[in-house]
Amino acid sequence: MSNKFGQPRRLVKTDGTVAHIWEGKLHNWDGPALIPQGDNKLKEYYIHGIQYSEEEWNELKKDRQGVPFYKNQSMKNKLSDYRN
């Protein structure tokens, strides 16, 4: 079975830095995408190569779960505006 998006990779450098790479960009939905020198106090969060604070990352992670925007009742009214 082929994944059209490619597989994420976890890279560990000799200095202990851990990087999660997907399609050539720092990216990880499961936790920090970059842990410099293996020090969790310095962890950095990235989605598709864009850096976010931990709080922003948590909000983005919540937004990707649940009802899609087009099934959300509050968004249906906004979509109908564009269709007319």
C-alpha cells in the first residue's frame, strides 16, 4: 500500500538534536518537531515548516479533529454566501 504523501522521518544528529521531517519540512502532529541537543526545555513545535508556540500548536491540533468546516452549522451560512 502506497502513501501518496510520503512517510515522516525522525532524525537524530550526533549532538542529540531530534528532528521530525515530513516532505522536507519540520512537521509533527504528535509533539515537538525539533528538540535541540535532546533538551526538552528547548523544544520547538512546527507544522508544515511553520514554527508555533506550544499553545498555538495545541489549538491547531484540536482544530484538525472533529467536524469538518463544511459540516459545521455555523460555517454553512458563510458557504452559502459564496455560492450565490
